[in-house]
Amino acid sequence: SVIRLEDYKPFSHPVSTVHLTFHLDPEATRVRAEIAFGVGTGDLRLDGVDLDLLSATIDGVPVTPICDEDGLTVAAADLPDGPFTWVAETRIDPARNTTLEGLYHRRDLFITQCEAEGFRRITYFPDRPDVMAVYTVRIEGDMPVLLSNGDLTGSGPGWAEWHDPWRKPSYLFALVAGDLRSVEDSFTTMSGRDVTLKIWVRDGDRGRCAYAMDALKRAMKWDEDTYGLEYDLDLFQIVAVDDFNAGAMENKGLNVFNSKYVLASPETATDADFDGVESVIAHEYFHNWTGNRITCRDWFQLSLKEGLTVFRDQCFSADMRSAPVKRIEDVLRLRAGQFREDAGPLAHPVRPESYVEINNFYTATVYEKGAELIRMLREIVGQDAYDAALKLYFERHDGQACTIEDWLSVFQDATGHDLSQFRRWYHQAGTPRLTVEDRFEEGETILTFRQTTPPTPGQPDKQPVPIPIRWGLLDDKGEVANGMFLLSEAEQEVRVKTAARTVPSVLRGFSAPVILEQKGQPGDAGVRLARDTDAFNRWEAGRTLALDVLAGDGDPAPWLDGVCAVLNDQTLDPALRALILSLPTQEGIAQEIALRDETVDPDLVHVRHQSLEEALTSRLGADAMRISRAIRPTGDYSPDGQAPGQRALANRLLSLAARRETDLAREALAQASNMTDRLAALAPLIRAGQAEAELAAFHAEWSGTDLVIDKWFAMQTSLAPAHEALDVAQRLQNHEDFTWTVPNRFRALVGGLISNTAAFHRADGAGYVWLADWLLKVDKRNPMLAARMSAAFETWRRYDEGRQKLILDQLERIASADGLSRDTGEMVGRMRARA
Ligand code: ARG
Ligand code: ZN
């Protein structure tokens, strides 16, 4: 059934306290829940899924509620008039809970994941974020470590008691129990509170926690310095687990992480992995205020916490390293995930209006586009007004469950800006198209901006949105003017006095999440690439020139000339040079072709991509290896500072040079002393189909280190030559290390193949059948994982009729499968719907 925003009603009865007692047992855990309800109206309806109700009492008197698939009801007539205490005992089976929601038992660990609706798999409860309570938890079990939210108030052999003084919704509840070891540190907050920090991992993994701990302390300090926000308990704990559907979870005082975002050492993690650890650690920590202290009224408001928290973690990472490089990486991610989503059948607004399964809305739109909306708000009102608005937000709404309306009212009240039009950004799906035309007339450069947003499912007509456009004008000496223009109508002009025609540089820093089409002069992108003062637009100009070749039939010379000049510019950050020297992905090229209303031919995209790589390799000749060797950092590995950018450039050049001479990659592999360089050296060998011995050696060396073996699977399916990759995947799925029931391993192999665009989109449809087989299998165990992976099919409309039909056949086969989950059922239904 469909849940609608317009049907929102507050819960019937207030809750003040919750006492939980767990008797842990893998197959038969007993949970006693004592809930203090206040005076309410009507029946008492509690959510509950897969629970065995052993007993229930109200004020000590046994009651017999009416139980169904999703919960239970106690009729109003059976409820006391005043406040009352509900006590229920339930039995659950964590070992057989394969959904990885609620309480589950894997590899001797008890783990919870309650967001969004997992708590109802633990006990009967009003499992919705606007019901907040103070929790006390007693855990009984024979494991050495028994953890929950808040502060430890007592413990002994086989038991521990926890108390969380902060009112919280049930989705922030957490429990972890098992044989874990901790790494400890401390942080003193700005008001002098001494906070103990603990990261819990398996025995043997303690040596890979240092970077996560350091990132945590930097995040805590940054939130104080930037937002004046301080941690509010004496203990902050993180647990790393190997079996997890998401990246991490911000449970109050007890964050649970996918081990991928905690464990990192130079030998096992790449520079990108270190970045990921830093930003996810920060993201979850930042949720303590944006999410936990101020939470969401209902799940339609998810972006209230996620958009804002992503924006905060993006700013944190930008402050820790190069801000322009971070911005380019964020935009790459936005385009790859969110623009793709917005252009297809799964498009939805940042604040959706209805859903069947809320897990299907933890999307790039809610997260990444949501973050862009906050960034635009800051752009529109300015940094000082943004700071004032955030101050008011925490003053006014601390302790509350809020809506996006509340958020916008705060902004309006604090800054005096009328944000009524800005609201459309939250309600309208689809990526706006912005065009800019320029002309020079009577001493003026005139920029004409136009916007339209194409229809999306359920939203045929779109209205103009306010688009902050940062712009500059370039002449042959440099920049002659710059400014910020807020485009609020369908068409508007900006006039600037200039001596002659200038080259416009618009949407600097990607100041709005729109698709820009520039109707300039042929040489303009080359000028921007050579000397724009905005680093983002320099990179963007290179991308524009590359896409002219890759998505159309443009001349490669301007791109080659431009990027080679950039490569040799020693004053430019090597990380930025590496990005400018990279081609758009095949997915990026396909998006661009679809935008031009042309049919995407994945084989042709692949060929064009290869030939531009080849052209760059020829152009660079011996320079590629010469510069690669000169720039590669020597000495001890560091994930911070200049070294990662230097490695990125060195490895980009290696990947080009090794196209001609795979021995260069073998040499680099022999010299590699960290995982970044190793993977970079292995990649050309895998692409060339010459990595057999190297892959075997890699496997032998890392057997048992799960996160590294995940890489071993992923690199083979993602990099194998397109015509072989599916065979490789089918061979690897029979490997003894392939456990499809572990999400990280499944995503490594299957996600790897999907990212190998030409392989997945093989014209005979074998890739589609293979994925559908997997989705059907995984859906029976872990619907959230299957549903998420099914989005690989969302681009079906881009392709030729043959491929469209092949994909639709698979979507139909999935849709008609017996016992299909609500999660995957909703996804497939939306993808098949006629637009
Ligand atoms: N709130 C978590 C985060 O953003 C993610 C939770 C994912 N849950 C889900 N049902 N998909 O850090
Ligand atoms: Zn989050």
C-alpha cells in the first residue's frame, strides 16, 4: 500500500520512556519492552514485523491485542483513561533475520540497523521518527562486549546496562554484542567535556583504525569551529561490522559502520578509501545535531537530515583538502547518480510525496541533490546569513521532529529572504536545463539565460526555479568581471560593460545542480580550459571538449591541446591536473548522448572512449612515463596533503602509457608499496587480459582480508574486456570466496560488472538476464540490497529498441516472480511504468 505525505497524523499517544531488556540468543532472543504512554485518544496501534508475542500487559493486567502482519492493535475501550505502562515480551530470531534490518546475528556478532523501520522487528512500538523517548537498555548475554546507546550505567559478567538521556526516535536505537576489541582515544569539547572515543573492531583489525579515529577528532573540532556544535555525551562509540547494507548509521552515541568506512591502512586501502573513511566518519558524527538532536517528523522529510548532513560533510572534506578538487568529485558523483536518476523512471522530488517502501528513497536525489539545495541556499543568502539561519535552526528546533517547511521558515525568518519560489526545488523532480547565450553590443556583454525543466513521472508541468549563477568574463589577459546572478524567471539577461567580446564562464563552482548548455563561440571552451580563474570551470571546459568528441563527432585536437598544456602547468595542483586529464566515464558519455535525444549505442561509446584514450597516449608519447615517474611521491605513504594528488596524476599517466606497453604496469606493480599504486598498476593488466599471475598472487597475499578480497572481485568484473567480463563474473561467482549473502562481496562482483557498461549492456541481453537472476535470488534474503541494485535497469529508455525490449523482458520476469518483496516490487513497478 502507498504511504502519502498528505495523510500525516501525529501518533495517538505520547511516549515518555522505554525500558528494554534483551536476553541474547542467536536463534531465540527475548526482548522485554516497557513503554510509558501518556494520555491519548483512540486505539493503540503498534508496529511489529516478524515478532513472536509471548505476553503483553497494560499496568500489569494481561491484554490480548489483535495481531496482524504489520503490528497489533489494542482497542481504545481496553485502554486506561490516564497514562499507562505497556509491557510486552517478544521472541525474535536474529540468526534467521537475513534482511539486515532490526536485530541480526552474523559471524558471532549481534548487530542492529533500525533506520528507517527496523525497530519494529525488535519489539512492538510506534516505529516512526516523531515518537521520541528516553531509553534505558539492559543486555544479557555471554559475549564479552555488550553495547547500546548513551552511557554505561552498570555492568557485570554477562550483563550491561545503558542509559541514553537524550530523547530519540526508535530508528536511532542500537545494540551490538560480541567479541570485539576497541581502540580508545579522547576529545575535550569546547566547553570542557571529556569525551571517551572508542572504535570497536574484530581482534586483529585494531591496527587499521588510526585514520578513522583521527578523522573523528577532526570532525568533532570542525563542527565546533564551524557551527558551534559540541558533542553531548561522555562517550562516543563506533563499531565496524562486515555485514551491513548501508555505509554507516548515526545511532545516538553508538554509530554502526560498514567496515569499509572504518578500516584503512596504506597496504589495504586506496587514497579514495581513505577519503571515504574521512567523509563517512564526519557524516555520521555530524548527524548528532542534524538528524539526532533535530530529527525528521516523517520519512518524507528525510532530506532535512540527509541533505544537510551531506552538505556538512562535503564542506568538512573541502576544508581538510583541496576545495576545488572536492567540488569536482562531488559533482562527478551527483551527475553519475542523481542526474541519471532524475532523467529516468525513478525520478522523484527531494521531498517525495508518496512511497511504498521508504528504503527505496535513500537515494542520490534525497542525499546529493538535497545537499545541493543547502549549498544554493547558502549561495543565495550569503555565508553570514547562512550562519545566522543555522543558529536559529538549532535554537528553535532542538529536541524536535521537524519538516522541510520548518527548515525553510527558519531561513526566511533569519535572513528576510522570500523563499517561496525556492520551495519548488524540494517539490519538483527533474534536472533543470540552463542555457546561456552571449552577445556583445555597444560596449556591453549581454548574457541571456533561459531555463526549462523536462517532465518527470507524475509531474508533466514544471515551473521556473531560482538558480544562483556565479559567472565571470574572460578576455585574453584574464578575468574582466565576475558576479552572482539569481535567475528566477524562465528567461533573463545580465549586462556588463566590457571593451570587446569576452568569453563567459558561467555556473562557476557548479553553483546550481542544473545541466548547462552554452551557446558560445567555437574556441570558448579552450579559453576557459587554458585560463579560467575558476578551477571548477577549467575542469568543466575540458569535459565539454572531451564530450564533443565522445558524444558527437567533434575534433579531438582542442581537447588534446588543452589538456596537454594543463599537464605541463607546474603551478596547478596535481590532483586537479589528474582530473582534467581524465575522460568522462562511459556512463557519463551515455548520459550526454541521451541528453541530445540520440540513442545510446554502448559499443560505440566504448570504442570512442578507447580511441580518445589512445589519441592522448599517442600525443603524450614518452612524456607520459617521464612525468609519471617524476611526480610519483616517494617515501612513507600519507593519505593527506599533496601525495594523493601526485599519485593520482602519476597513475593516470601510467594507465595511458601502459596501453602501449603493459610491461610498464608490471614494473610499477613490482615497485608499488601501497594499495593505491598496486591497484593502479594492476588495472591496465586486467584491461589487457594479462593479469592472471598477478591476480593469483594478489589473492594469495590477501586471502582472509575481506575488504581487499572485495577489491579483487570488483576489479576483475569492472575492468575485464567487455566481451569477456560476463564470463569472468560467472567464473568468479563460483569461487570459494564468493559469498553472495555478504552485501559488500555481492556489490563488489555484481556492481563491478554493472559498472562495466559495455559488458552489462551486451547486445544479446546476457548481462540483463544474469542480473535479473541475481536480483531474484537476493530478493528472497535481503530485499533492500536487491531493490537498490535493480536501479541498474533505470536507464533502459536510452538504448535501442532491441536492448529496451531485452531489459523490459527482465523487469517483467522479476515483477511476476512469486513472493517478490515490496522493495523490489516497487522499484520494478516504477521502472516499467509508462512515462
Ligand atoms: N542514515 C544513514 C546515513 O545516511 C543511512 C541509513 C540507511 N538506511 C536505509 N534504510 N537505507 O548515514
Ligand atoms: Zn546520513
